[in-house]
Amino acid sequence: MRKIPVGLVILTFFLGFLTSCQQATVQGEEEQEQNKTGFPQLPSDDPRIHVVSKIAEYKNYQYAIHYPKIEAEIWNKEMKTWVKKKVQEFEDEVTTLSTPDQRWPYELHIDFEIFDLTDEIISVKFNESKFLGGAHTEERTFTYNFDRKDGKFIELAHLFKERSNYLKLLSDLAYEKLMDIPEMQELVWDEHFQAGIDPVENNFESFALNKGKLLIFFQRYQVGPNSIGSPMIEFTAEELQAMLKSGQLDIFEQPDAGEGKETLEQLVPEDKPALDPNKKHVALTFDDGPHNSVTPQILDLLAKHDAHATFFVLGNRVEFHPELLVRIMKEGHEIGNHSWSHPQLTNLSEAEVKAQISKTNDEIEKIIGEKAKFIRPPYGAVNEMTRQYIDFPIINWTVDPKDWKSRDSEAVFLEVKKQVFDGAIILMHDIYPSTADALANVLVWLDEEGYQVVTVSDLLETDDKHSLEAGKVYSSQSN
Ligand code: ZN
């Protein structure tokens, strides 16, 4: 995020900060897309936040959508409905388009940033980007604010006194604040700009609460040309005082949580067996996690077979699962970087690609004391350009049992059996219970067939002890 000197306006908003309250214990949860009974319910007294990631990859289109799931069913239901609607809209849109003639499919990507997160409130902004061919990406932001005490969504109007002309106040203040951006000054008489801050509800519908302040997000092109980006402006309770319901922003004020994170104990990985030259080798890799219940199940199975694997994690889930990252490392497995929020990197700018990688690595390093050594690009998608932006070896795969699609443990097991070979890298996902079920059989069978299950590092660095090259793609031992 880049701050304008006045500190009020933030122009670039692709990733932003996730200012989540570190005191909350949070875990991940996956929606079972093809499970008609819906995804498992949390006990209603569970105060934790879980992250739901809905990821799919079809021939013509693909999507990755993430949202926080909380203790309130009314929130979860709204999120689920909204995400379903987003996918439906996107699928409808895609059917009106011709088969993508470029190399990459159409894409929908929605990630979230949490602003306030207290016992009283959760304030979330969603960043949507849609790639529908050409060089053009559509971007939009959406916000949801929820009162956890009353179990109700917060509308902007709720913050203000009844019958007060708060929209006029916001509009006037927005004008002043936007004028602090030098590039905005020449747009003052532009109709676009005027229309974008007119005192109508629509213009201010994207808002969040953050430490006693009201934030308004403008859409791209709402108040100016593309170069202006999606500006955000902040209002203090003082500025809105005249029209604010008494104490309305103050009640959401939270003391600075500070660095509430516990210091994690020194990480000493367990010993693992040396590579057995008389055996065949495979590397199992697990993407899109960590997940609060599936990842531990997978770790238990791996331990039972003295097998070691590589987990390509998503940054936006990592921060909710520090304990799982620690366990992965302690048990002799390896952590790889699968980006922050699973966008197709080839649709991003250099800065965005680098941010997806470094933000995730920073999060990993905070927890385990070191960065991931490898990158697995979402959807396995790389081109010449992105390879140059990625300063790490790129690990793809040679065996893909499509576990995310079938969600059928028997089918996954049979596919692995059919495709596996000495030196293969196998792709699976540690966010689906059916994958953990399949793994039980896969590991028994690999043992019987004389395979040693090893980490990517062990598989790729055994033969000639070469170190892997940054920006080069590896998908098996021989490559
Ligand atoms: Zn993935």
C-alpha cells in the first residue's frame, strides 16, 4: 500500500494489509463444493474464525474465492450465498464468451482483507478481479460489516442519526480528501469525478470500520481514470461527529492489539530416514492448505508410514494456522509457497506477482523462522515473464489425480496407481477429507510397491547434488 503524504488516501489496493486481531484463534475450513449436504457446521459456541477457500479449475475457466467463516450462522449463510452468486454470474458470463483463444483460461479471483475483528465486530473487504481475455482485468471491491454482539449486518445508514443528511457530509468531506491527491486536482470539473462522489448511497456503499475510523473505498474508475486506482479515504469520528449516532464509531474502537503472537518454541525437525538408493522415490505434494482438520489427518498418516511430503501453502490461510506450519516442519516435512490467495500469476503485473510471493514468505518466516524454498504457481501456470519475476525454483507435478474434482477417495487412489512412476511428483490438496482418505490407501500401496515417499528437496537434489535454479520449472526427478 502506498500512502499519500496526508496519510489519508491509499491508492494501490491489490493486496493491502490484513489487520486481523492476533488474539483470535483462527482455523480453516473448506467448503465441499460437490457435497450436497453443505459443508460441516461449526459448533455455535466456537469463537474461532475459519477461512473457506473455494478453488476450481476447468478447461475454459477457473476461480479461487476465499472468505472468513465465523460463529454466526447468519454471516456464514450470507457469505455462502454471495460466493455462490459470484460463481454463477461468472459462469454465465463465460458461456457468452468464445472459447478462450489465448493460452490461459478465464479467471475469477476474490480475496479478502479483515479490518476490524473484535468480539463486537468483523469488518471485511473483498477484492474481486476478473480476467475475461485480452489484457483487461475487471476489478471491484465489496464490503461486509457485521455486529457480532447483535448478530446483524451493519449498514452505513445505521452509523448515523436518523434523517441526518450524512451522505451530503460524506460527499463534502470526500471532495476535500480526494483533492489532497495531486493527480485528482485536475479532475475537479470532470463529470466522472463529480458523479462518483454525489451524495447517493451507491457511491459510499463500500465501507469498513477500522479502529474507530470509517473507511470508504471507491471503485476503480468511480472518481477518476485508471491511473488513480481505487482510492480509499478515512473519516474520523470527530469529522463525522455532527451526524454520527452517539458513540457509534467509538464502540468499535479497539485498543491496539500489538504483537500478540506467542513466541513459538525452537523448531527442531525430527530425524528422517536417509534416501534409500535401492528404492524407487516419489514426492507427495499438498496444495491450497493448511486446513484445520484435513492437514493433521494427513500428517498422522504420513507419520505412520515414515513418509515425508511437501506442503504448498496459501498465505491467506497460513496466518490462521501457525500451529500447523510448526507441526509440518517438526515432523520433517517441507513447506512451499503457493502464493497468497491463488491468483493466476500470468494475469498479474510484476509487482503483484512479487507481492503474492513475498507476502506469503514473510508470513511463513514469521512462524517457522525461514522462507519457503520453492514456489508452486496457482494452477501450475507460468510463462516466460512470470518465471523472471520468481526468484525461487518452481515446482510443478507429473501425477495429477484430480482429487479436488472427483472428491472420491477410491478414484484418487486408482489415478495415483495408474500414473505413478519412479521420480514422480504427485499433486494433491490437503483441504478435502476425501484426499486424506485416499492417502491412507496410496501410502499402503506405495510401501508395497517399494517406493520411498520423500520431500521435493530430497527427490530433486539426490542424484547429482545440484542446487535448483530460480525461475526454472521442475515437475519430476528427471525433468
Ligand atoms: Zn492450488
